[in-house]
Amino acid sequence: MKKLSIAEASVVIGGCCQTCTDSFEWATVGNNDVCQAVTTCTDKNGVVTKTYKTAPASSCKAPG
């Protein structure tokens, strides 16, 4: 049996926790473009969840 480091074992078993990234995206709500702060999280099983919150328009790049 080969001994694995924590980093190697994490890759094999998919890690021990979730990894999250933040981004800003434009969304259309009704007839308006709204800037949204999006948090995308992936858990150790590869399940992706997204959370959306309204953000200031200056946080997003110009739509289009």
C-alpha cells in the first residue's frame, strides 16, 4: 500500500469541503438589467450551487 500526502488524498477522495468563487453578472429582471453578485460553490461530490444577491451596477461590466 502506498502512503499518500494530504494533498494527494484530497484529490483521490474529492476533498473535504466545498470550494466557492464569486463573480458579478448581469441578469434581466422584468424589463431591467440588474447586476447580481453570484457565489458558485462546488462540494466534494461535484454538486454545484449558486447564490444570487443584488449588487451595485458599478460592480458589473457593461451589459452586452
